Amino acid sequence: MVATTQVSAQSHSEDTVIEVQDLSFSYPGIDGRPLPGVPPVVQNMTVSIARGSRCLLIGPNGAGKTTLLKALAGKHMVTQGSVLVADHSPFHHTELTTSGDLAYLGGNWVRDIAFAGYSIPLQGDFPAGRMIDGVPGVPAERKALLTKVLDVDPEWRMHRVSDGQRRRVQLLLGLLQPFKVLFLDEITVDLDVLGRADLLAFLQDECEQRHATIIYATHIFDGLESWPTHLIYLSGGRLQLFAPTAELPEMHDLGLLKLVERWLRKGKQQRKQAEQQAGVKQHPEARPVSALPQWSNGYAPGRLTSSLKDSSNAVMRM
């Protein structure tokens, strides 16, 4: 099997819960428009995912995994109709997230504070239990189950916990509402072996018992051999493969880690060959930021000065 050429997708059916049709997404430049000459981060993606699936999203750094998950979770505005979750556009139909039917967990639990710093851990002299009890409408049984699965002590003071303990509280709060669709982006990196194993077992039960659907992006494959029902392989912003694990004999012969390593090495070699043929490593038509129209005047968050030297609204010129 050649992973970079084989792509499979399910046709739409009543069991389809995630429908992606010709999705492309580009991050805008400072003028609010895509950078000229730079291809989209996600390109022409079409895929259908059935209810109850446990999909493992894999690919090299920079492949577009986080961007894809955020687009599916409604955190990026995309063309209406290009992404449907439970027959609704997640960006335009905010009830999906407010109801808890769609959940996204990713990134570190941090915040930026103006004039203080960036990526400051969420902390404070209050117990974890106050945050947990503050989520309304959660059945007591589910709250108790997740507290046990994630081994969270409600008495933890949130300014004294470790990174792993803070991650456990983040996961617990994100999973309290019974979700129908869940997107996970490298959310287990701070968990120990037992915490990760217990979480994955809980998520598998959610899919098998409640028919929830999960897409989980990770670079950690220990203990995942039998967890996913499908693999999604992304490279260069393009869908290279989407297939049930039962249809991948190489996975059972080589193991998940070896199979993914083979795909990544082959993709890296192909990218190098493409760069050599083109004679450049970057997109030759892309203009530097300084050459773009300064529609936003380049103001940086949390500062009283412009980030662009030649901005017409710069507070101070050097």
C-alpha cells in the first residue's frame, strides 16, 4: 500500500456525523486576506465520518492537523456547507458547542494578560472542586466517574498543581457534558501512563456505549494499537489516507508506530525531492510581510505600540 496515494471516504448516510466537502483554509495576513502565493494550510479535503468512529489523526509537524481540528470544531470560519457536524455548520450554529454536543480540547491551559505576559498558566488560589461544581446540568454519576477516571482531587489548589494535574482538571471540565462529537489535539502529553490509559478506556466506552465520535490527533502511539477504528493521515495540508484499521494489514504486520514512521519518512523524502526539483524551499511568489498592504496597521496584542515600523499609526518611530 502507498499511503500517500490511497484515499478512501465513506459516502454520506444517516450514520454520517462529520461531513467535510472540498474544505480549504488559509490563515490571513495582516490585511485580513490570505498571503499571495502561499497555498492553504488545509487543501481540498473531502471526507465523511460515521457515528461511533474513533479516528486517529496523524501526520508530521506542520501538516495541518490542528488547523483541521479547529475548522471542524467551528473555531475558524470556513465556507458554509464545507464542514457539517451533526448536519450543522459548527461555526455558524453555535448551539453545537453551547449544548456540549460538540467539544474541542487542545492546547495548554494558558492565557495572555496585557502588559504582563503571554501563555501564563491558568491558576488561582481556589480548589479544583469549585470549577467542577460550577458546570451546570451535569449528572452526579458522570461527575463522579470522570473524577475517578482522571484521578482528580477536588481539594487541589489550582495555583499549586503540577502541569499534569492541571491537565487532568482541564480534561475533566471539558468532558463533563456528554458530547456527541469530540476533537482532541495532543491533549495527553502531560499525563502519566496510568492517566492516559484510563482516559483512552473511558473514551472508547463513550464511543461504544453512547455512539459518540472522536478524532484524536497525537504523536504518542503507545497503547493505541487497538484503540482507533480509523486512521486519518494528513501531509502537506492534504488528506493522504482515510481508512478503517481493519483494512490496513500493514498495521497489524508492522504495528502502528512502525507503520506511521514509514509513512512519515516517505513523505519527508517526497517533500525534499519536490523542493529540489523546484529549486526553492519556500513559495517563490510569497511576498514578505513588509510588502503587504498594512490594513490593520500592525498593532500587536497587549501593547500600546505598533508592531510595524512604518505603520501610519505607530506611537513611536525609530
